[in-house]
Amino acid sequence: MTRRYTPTRRRFLKAAVAVGGTAGLSACLDITDEPVPEGVDDPSTLPARQHAWRDAMATDEHGNPVLPQHHAFLYIDLDESGEPSDETRAAVDEALSVLDRAYERSSAGLLYSIGYSPAYFQRYGAAPEGVDLPEPRALSDFESPDFDTQDALLQVASDRADVVLEAEEALFGDGETANGIDAVAFPGTVAERRTGFIGKGMPAERADEVDGIPEDADVPEAAKLFMGFDAGFRGNQATEEYVTIEDGPFAGGTTKHVSHLQQRLGRWYGDNDHDSMVKKLFSTRLVGDVEGVGDNLGDNSGVVPEDIESLVGEANDHGAIGHAQKMAAANRDDEGNIRTVRRHVESTDEGVASLHFPSLQQGISTFEEVREAMNAADVVAETPAIRQRVNNGILRYIFVKHRGNFLVPSREQRALPRPDGSV
């Protein structure tokens, strides 16, 4: 079950995660005294797919998966240059196995995965065999992101802020134990640390603390995200089986693209009423159908592939097109299956409203195709009211700061895999 905190306590714990280190952990421990569920004696008994979180998360009343409330994205450079040694590989396996033994694999305990970048595999002078994993690149003419080319990305998540911090300290800090299990240091350095959160009420609590959201913005108390609506509907997400690599030495893994987006929501709240927000975030066809933050939608946003069939006509009729509407077809295969799993969370790192957007898919080109549809270049070319960033979904309100691509291998291969999949 998801642990509930008072607003003041939730805000305090989120701030502790953002601070990190022993100071943040100590602050959490001062107000958190409930025991943490323990992990397994034998980590080999855990699911083979690192990315298979769904069965370990809670669900809401509509059956939608509920992401853990607190997240840390740890971008890691290995301490060793060149090809990792067997000793380094064993140390990674031991360090991660501590987490498996220390914490139940759940939102109440700890969910995590580790992925490896194209730059990591270049230590071997080769790309991972059978995996669509290009270097990250800009995905529109109007973005100029920094690229995350660290060796690895470890994402840790829990409803317990103290668990996120304790796990991080056990791997990379001064922590001697993790939930009573002796820690093993990860043989790497956290080159970049980013944090995130998600949950009803959490964005509203923080809206007045960050740049990017106007002081008079009415962020709904029920919203999970700063833009004021629900997301992550089960019916608009791929299954974890679908995004799993099927063949080759990395079968059982997946690829992960992570975008870090800054949000500037002054115009979002200043220029749009509720119906205009629905039109730009969801679809022109859903105006009048979305109540409040979207709880009435159940387990599906209501955006369907047919929404893209008359995009130009819809854009001309309504003077705008919806974010989800543009990508409805690109994010489905020929049989109608959704192609990606998205697990985005908000952030107030450095006092700025932002968003971490992890996307899972069999190959990175799938994400790039879906993201290309978000640009709606054909509509921009044919509809005077639609510009690259104006009236074009939510592009006016988000700005890409970082992009990174990673291979998340199976659990058996998670400790510094070689390009041929061996460890």
C-alpha cells in the first residue's frame, strides 16, 4: 500500500530527497520510524526483467499503476577506465544484490533498475549486439539539450524517502548498512544526481516554491503533475512484455530514453482555461469530456489513433491540436498495441519546475518516432494557426535540458555486460 503523509511531512521528505546525502537521510530518520519491508535471501528468485515494476506497484481505483512517490536518477561514471575488470563487475553485482536483500521489491520497499549508455559500450569498441541503442540526439529543430553520456543510469524509487536516500548512501556514500544489511560500495561516481516525485497533492504543495509556475497558478490539489491533470493511464501504456527485447543476447531487457524537461507554465495558467488545457494536452475532440484533473477518464485518456486522421482539419477548426492527439497513431503498431511505457515524474531540482520523462521501448528508434510525431511538422506546414511551439500541444511550455539513451538489461546481465551480452 502507498504510505500516506500529512502535507507538511510530505514536503519535508521530498526536500530531504532533493538534498540527499547523510544530511537528508538523517532528516528522514528523525520523523520516520516505521519498519521497511525486507528483501529476499536469494536475489536470483526475483523477476528476470529489471523494468518489470508493474506487479510491484499499487494501483488506483481504476486499475492504473501508481508510481512510487520519491525517485532519484543517479548518472554514474565507473571509477575504472577501459574495459571493466572481473573484480569491478563482481563489485557491481554485490552492491546491487545488497539492495535486493535489504528491501522488498515494491513501492513500500524499493524499486530500481540500472541501464548502460552507448558510451559505456564503447569501452569495448562495439555497440550492444541486437539492440537499437544510438547516441542521444536532438529530436526537434528548436531544442539544444545536453546529452547524458555517463556510463550508467541507476534509478531508485520508493514511497519511502528514507529508503531512496539510504540505498543511495549505501552504494555511493558513507552508509554502512541498508536496512540492516552490510553495504557494498558501487565502484563508480555519481556524476549527475537528479530527483523526482509524483502523487496527488504534491505538485500543488510545491507550486509556490519554484521558478516556472506563476504565483497565482491554481494547481489542483488532486493533480499528480504541475500541469494540473492525471497521466499514466493503463489503457495508454504498453505492457511490459511488449517493450521487452525479444531476440538476441539482450533478450529480456529493454531500452530506456530519459528526457529532462524544464517547465515554464506562466502562459499555461495565464492564457488557458480548463477547456483550452484539455484541447492542448489531450485532444480537440475531448473538450467538454475531461472533468477536473481527469479522474472521470478511468483507465484510458480517450485519445485514439483516429484522432490523427484529420489533424489539419481539427487544427483549422480549433486553432490548436492536442499533445496526446498528435502521437496517438505513432505510439501504436499495426495491430493497435501501444509501443512505449512512460514513467514520468515531476522535479524541483535547483528550484525550477521540471519533469523527468523515462520511456521504455524495445528500441530507441520507437521513442524517436513517437517524439517526431509530437513536432507535428506536417500540420505546421499546412495550418497557419499552428507554429512550431504555438498552439502545438504543450511544446510552448516545455524545454528539453537533457537527453540520454540506455540499455536496461535483464537482471542476470545487469552487472556491466559486454556487447555480446556476457558478464
